[in-house]
Amino acid sequence: MQEKPLTMANLAWRNIQRRPFRSCCLIIIIMLFSATLFGGSVLMKNLSLGISGMANRLGADILIVPYGYEKNMEVALLRGEPSSFYLKVDLIDKIKGIKGIDAISPQLFIASLNAGCCTTKVQLIGFEQQSDFVIKPWLQSQLTQPLTDNQVVVGAKINSQVGDEIIFFNHPFKIAAKMDSTGMGFDTSVFMTMSAAQSLMKNAKLIEGDVDHFADYASSIFIKVNSDYQPKDIVNQIMPRYAMDYNIDFVMTKGMLSNIAKWLTGFSTIVYSLSAIFWVLAIIVIFVIFSSTLNERKREISLLRILGASRRDLVNMLLRESLIISALGGIAGIFIAAVLLYAFSLLICQSIGLPCMNISLFDAVLYAIVVFILTLIIGPLSSIYGALSMTKFDTYSTLREGE
């Protein structure tokens, strides 16, 4: 078998193999940088898409909820954690005539028991089809006819398909439609008609007290404000007249999204700071290692010079070593981060408690290319000084030093 000719590229690769411990340490440091930068950037983009999607398609500017349940509403909306709370729905008739209100629609929340479709509890949401402007924009395909009391619409992450049957509180429902991914709690929620939700409440004995008038209750009232008016102006008209009588409070969606955006900005600062630290650390460590190995590699460099290698060839070989290490670390880091994000993206978003949507494959590849290019810069940038220094000593004197 004919042996491959010895080139500077082959020699660089053999030098890396001859020092496995040193090479692995360098690869791990660079891998941490690329994994942090790629994983953090993709995660921030996922969160950003979830927030922007929620802002663009939620539709409601104001949410009216029972007093003290503002956080419950935000958690149910953002994370889909099952929750139940109620207010008198006749408030709608009293406020729908207020100037500036374009649309108003109630929703009824029921925290379900475990269902055959799901491994955990899900949020059941009753909505009024005629007035709804929150659910319909998310449907993958429009319903050809109104939803019946025995049909439901399921979120994107419910493991059932259109036509399947699922059971809640011993009552079977047929899936009539499925929603697009919202990045919100809607993804793990199930939607039904208001009358079906009210019947479930009564039959499952989920309400106490005013049982005979269960149909008079909802969990929240969604309000869409005319673009010529400010949401706070509408709140200022409702609050003094009805806040005490109905024991209600308000969630301003813009304020909620603004708080999320601030958190995301802080999170991105942390991620990029960690990436910058790893980037600088990788440069310093490679620089120190190349400098510390200067003496031990003098004889190697001198022998190559005697064998006919030019200074340019030697610099090229040393830079190739660092470039190979950077490439291996970059690929490993991006691959590990991608696998972890694919496997645990839903869990990560749920633990963070924010809406999240997966970026497109094109964007993911673009992020990977940018991170890989930044990673490739680390090795050559940190080793250029050492590489130039190693080729400037006297060849003859270096060889005689060991005699």
C-alpha cells in the first residue's frame, strides 16, 4: 500500500494526534464557547419568535380577570398551566358599549384531570364562537361549520389529530381542528364551546355556591381596543364603575409583553457575556499553551528546517494545527447544543415560563455557520504569535543545545 506523501497538512494532523491530552483540553474549551453561543442564540431567537407571535396574533389588548388572579392568568396564557377562576360574565353587556372597544369575548378556564391525549393535566378553555377573535387566528384550517358541544379544538402540542376522540370528565369529544404552534400555553390547551365547558363544570361538580347560575360565569374577558384609543383609557372608564362591584382587575398585554422583553434582554446579555468570556478564555489558553510548548518544539522545528521546510511552511503547519482544533471544537459544540435544544426545547421553555417557537431550519443553519466562523478565528488568532516566534530562532544552535 502506497504511503501518502508527507505534507504540512498531514504533519499538522499528526502533531495533534501525538498530543491527545493537550488537544482534547483545547477542543473542550472551544466546544464550550461554540455550544454556549449557538445554543444561547437559538434559544433567544425561539423566545423572541414566541413573544412576537403572541403579540401579533393574540389580538386582545386588555384582559379582565378576577381580582388577585392576574398572575394565574399570565401563567395560564404563557405556560398553559391549568387554572380555574371565575367572574360574572354579565359585565360584558355593561361595558361593550364603551367607545374604543372594537371586540369583546369571554373565555372559561377549567383545569382538567389527566386525559387519554395527554401525559399531564391540560387547560380546558371554553370560548364564545360568535365573538371570538383570539382562537380563530391560530387555527391551521378554518372550521367549515360552527363547533358543536361534542367537538373540541386542540393545541399544537396535544398528541392527537383531527378526527380522534379524547375524553374529559368521562365525556367524549371529537377533535374538529388543530391550532398552529403559538409558542404560548394555547399549545397544550383544549378549546370547546362555552356551553360545553359550562356543562362540564356542572356535571363534574367543579363549582360551588351559585350552582344554579353557573352559565353566568367566565374566567376572563378579552378586549380588543380600537387603534384610535389607548388601552389605559378603556381601563379608566371600566375601573371606577365596575371594579369594586365585580371584584375585577386588569392585565395589559403590552405591559406583560414589555416585561417579557426586558427579561429576554437581560437573558441575552448573560448569554453573550458568557460566550465572550469563553471566547477570550479560549484565546488566552491556546496562546499560553503554544507559548509554553515553544522550547519543547524547537528541535522539531529545527529538524523540519534542515529537511527543507521554509519558515512560511512551518507557520502554515502550526496555524493549521490550531485551525483543526478550532474546527473540531466548533463542530462538537454546535452539534451538542443542537441535540440538547431539539430534545429539551419544550422543557427549557416551560421551565423559563415564556412563550417559545422553534426557528426555521434555514435560520438554524445560518446561526451554525456564523458561530462556526467565529470559532475558527480563535485558534489562528491566539497561536499566530507563537507560530512566528518558533520559526525565528537559529536552527544550528537549537540542535546543538541537546548534545
